[in-house]
Amino acid sequence: MMRGGSRYPECCLACCGRCRQSGFTLLELLVAITLFSMLSVMMYGGLQFGTRVWERQSEASGIQSDVLTVQDVLRREISQAVTLFYRDRRQQTAVVFAGTEQELIFGGPVPEALGEGGRHLIKLHLDQKAGGENLVLVWQSFVSEASDLTFGENAETEVLLDDVAGLSISYFGRPNQTAPARWSRQWQSRTELPELVKIDVAFSEDDPRIWPELVTAVMTRRLRR
């Protein structure tokens, strides 16, 4: 059936009208493209942010793992402190263990990766360097005839941590048989080892490293010759 002088049937006109209604106008297409572009930019920015966060977390995790490794070494070394004696300058027999807040000297084995087996004189302290300090482990073979706890030119040195801001060591135990057990900033007993050793390492404010609390039990305490 013809309508309004049109050459097309009414059904065809209705169909074309529905097609025009179901399509996109140029304005709608431009809006859709703009929204898609904005979403793409947001997704790309989020991806970059997530990548940066992951990289920083991975870097921080790697840095912190070094601290944890050093703690494991110190915990094992101090807990394995052995009973060694030497003759001090007054020719008195004394145990090989001397601790201050900034330095710890004791007798024991060193890690296999660092040296040979046997008895060693070991020292933990801060070593001055240009612009900062390093946490250092020093060791040398122990000589039973030693008259003091000094280290010679043949002593080995290993830097445990660099750029350290501070070191604080404290000791818990009975300095003699009559004294009560307590925490102290130094340990100079000639006959007793402390029960516990606490090591605190400080880093600068802009350093991402964190030193968890480290308290180590000394397995051998009361000494008998």
C-alpha cells in the first residue's frame, strides 16, 4: 500500500524508522569515544601506580631481608658462644667475653661461609667510614696463650650492614654468684657469661630498613674449668 505518494510500502517506511532509531548519532559516538579514552587513561594510570608500588615493595623486601639475614647470623653466633679462658694482664684467668654498649667480644665458631672451623675470637662493633658507620664482624683464630683480647693484623673482617646510625648492646644476667640478675650496658665478669644479649641497631630517618628486636640466649653461662 502506498502512503503520501511514496513509492515505498508502509511496512518499509516503518522498518527504516526503527533502523534510524536503533543507530548512534554522531554526538553519541563522540561521547562514547571520549568516555572510553578517559577510562583508558585512568586504567593506564592505575596500572603504572600499581607497578611502582610493587617495585618499591620488592625493593624494600630485598633490603629488609639483608637485615633479617644479619640477625640470624648474630643470633646463631652468640648462642653458640663457647667456654674459652685467657690470662689477663694481671695474670688472672678470665673468660673470653667482654661487652660494652658499643662492642662485644666473645669466643666461638664463625659461619662456614666466612672462615674455617675451630675456636675463634670474635668481635662485633661499628667501624667508622667516610660519612657513616658500618656494622662489622671481626674474627681471628683463638690462641690459648693470649694475654688480652686484642686483634692482630691477620684478623678477618666482614661488613654486615653499611650506613648504620647507631649500635646499642645490653646484657642480662648475674655478674657474680651473689649479685641478682639484671640488665646492664656492659659485661666484664671473669667467670660468668650473660644469660641474654640484646642488640639494637639504628638507621637514619630516611632509611627504609627496620631492625626488629633481637634478644639472644647464650647457651653456656656458668663456666667451670
